[in-house]
Amino acid sequence: MKISIDFDLTPAEFREAMGLPEVKSIQDRWLNQVETALSDEIAKLSPETIAQQWASALVPNPDMFASFLNMMPGMADKK
């Protein structure tokens, strides 16, 4: 013997019938946070931002940069 039962329900109606919580608002908030974090990280990788970070690190320490170049063979002018 075989018995078949078909239910014509939307996902929301099925969740309600099964007593499951509505998680759409939680998913939307989480997705907004992920998008914001991803946008912030992508902005950090722009060529302009990277160049500014490198330049700001080199300007206050020109002696350190020069000593770094002197350590690299062939990079600095030999005296």
C-alpha cells in the first residue's frame, strides 16, 4: 500500500506550520554587515591607499629607508 500526500505551501507557510522562526531579518542584517566589511577591505586595497600607506611610512624615517637600500646589494648607489 502506498499513500501520497501533497502540500501546496510557500516556504513561509511551511516554516509557520512547522513552528520554525522567521530568519529573514537576521539574514538581511548579517548580509549588510558582510557587505560593509567587504567594501571597507576593498577600499584598503586600492592603489592610492597602498601608496599613501607606504609613503607615510617612508617620510618620517628617511634614514631607515636609506639604510634599507644600503643593505640590498645593487639597489643603492655605491660610494
